[in-house]
Amino acid sequence: MSYTLQMALGDTKTGRKLLFTNGNDFLVASFSHSALDPEVLLFKADETGEVTNWTECFGEKHERGVSPLEAIYSTVTTYNRVLEDNNYNGAWE
């Protein structure tokens, strides 16, 4: 089952966070532009958006200038596709 947006968790000093759910599990998608290249990391979370495991489930780097929402949706779409294709090998495909 694909992850879809549950709610926005807000902006941070270095980016933006959104909460996604597949109906059973929750993920926080965290966009950061503090590194050389912007990146999105996915973390397991509870229904309030509190991260429950700081080991990233998945992540992608993006080109400079990408909007936080575009990067987050792109990474979650890729993660959904990898899960649906049963091709998940861990973080940082």
C-alpha cells in the first residue's frame, strides 16, 4: 500500500517535514538543504509525526534549486515504486 500525505509538520531552519501514512505505518519525510546538495530522508514515525527510529528508511539527493515539496514528493514516489516492485534493499538505493 502506497504512502500518502497525512499532514504537514512544518518548516525547520534547514528545510521542511511532512508526515505520510500507508494506513498502518507512518513516515516522516524530511527535506534538508544544509548539505551541498538538498536531500530527503524518510524515517519511521508515529501518527503524530514523532520519529520512532532515526535510522533512515530511504533517501535521495536532489539538484540545487529544487523546491522542498517537489523533492519530498519525488522521494516518496520513488520509495512507493520501489516497495510496489518488491525491490527495496534498504536506505539510499
